Amino acid sequence: MASEYFKKSLALITFLIIWELLPASGIISKTFLSPPSEVFQALVKLIVSGELWVHTSISLQRAFTGFALAVITMIPLGLLMGWYKGFEEISDGLIQAMRQVSSLSLFPVFLLFFGIGEFSKIAVIFWGAQWPLLLNTINGVKTVDPLLIKSARSMGSNDLSIFRKVVLPSSLPSLFVGLRLSATHSLLVLVAAEMIGATSGLGYSIKNWEFNFMIPEMYAAIVVLAVLGLITNYSLVWIEKKVVKWKEEI
């Protein structure tokens, strides 16, 4: 078990050693790349002062709200589009056109309509988070084994029963892939939105500390974002394993 964890962390340890040595050796100036030791010190200082908690909690609120809106709207829509061919034919053209529009290109539009407050940031996060979730939900429904559906019909099951007992469980693995991608997009778009139009949050902090030449603090905020992404991803993987137990048994 210990050797397994060592193998998994070997690449990370190597990366941190190289990161520490590059500025220490003068190959890259500390002005531009703070070593991990200084970043860790800055991180501890920000945690003790409470400043990091404030910015992190604000960012998490924004990201979670946008992500939650995507979940409660796009999963039902994806299930409908995947299950009802007629509904997909009507809506697919509009969906395909809209998903080509970049989240950040719409941010000025959201600012015009909703102002510089929280709603515009949540709206742009929602826009970026919805597409991976929608497309993977549709794909999950459409790739259900037709033999399972035919077998259920042959036993007298109606459409609602087939959808609930066959289609929905079979589409869960693809749906969880969409959830993970959507959560990642939420954090990516969040940072960009906070850099453009915010006075708080991790994205704002990165930009502000860079402008004020607080480079270790800037890298500390970047590390926090990476850790949040990892926690989110592995949390969803853990939930998937609990919900889709039959997948492990196949």
C-alpha cells in the first residue's frame, strides 16, 4: 500500500523538487517563479490572517451556485433530448449554435444586463458549466444498449418504467463524466470572471497580488485552486463509485 502511494506521488515529488531547484539555481529568477518553500510560507501566512479563507469561500459560493444551476437544468434537459428523438430534433440546432459561444465572450453581455454584481459572475459560470453536463447526459441516454430496452419492452414495461429502470441507471456513468467536466469548467470560468470584474475571490486575488508584485501569494492562490479542483474531482469519483456500484462488479 505504501509503495503504491509512493508511485502515485513520485511525479508530483519530482515536479516540486525541480520547481524548488530552478529559482534556487538562478536558471529562472525568483522574481518570476517563487520556490515551493516560499509559496508554502505565503500560504500559511494567508491562512493565519484569514484572508485566504475569505477569498476561497466567496469563490466557492460563486462556483457552486453556477454549477448547481447547471445540474438542476441541464440533467433534465439532457435526459429529455436523449430519450425523445422528436424533442432533440427541434432543439438540437439551437443547442449546437449556442454552445459554440465562449463563456468569456458573453461576460460583457452579462455585465450589461446584470451589472458587475454576483449575478453576472454566476451567469457566466453557469454558461460554461452547462454544456459538458448536457452533452454527456444526452450521450449517456443515447448509448444505452438497445437490447436492454427491447428486453424490457418484451416483458411489458411501458416507456416510463423503461426510462426509470433501464435508461436512467445505464446513463449514470456518462452523466458523472459530465458532472466532473462541468465542475472543472465552473472553476476555470470562475477564475477568469473574477479576474475581469470582481473585487474578491481567488481569481481577483491572483490578479491583484501579481499587480502588487506579491508573487509567492499569487502562486499560493494558484495552488489552492489546483487543490480545490482535485478535491472536487475525487469527491465526484467517490460519489460515482457509491451510486454506480454495479459498474465495479461488471
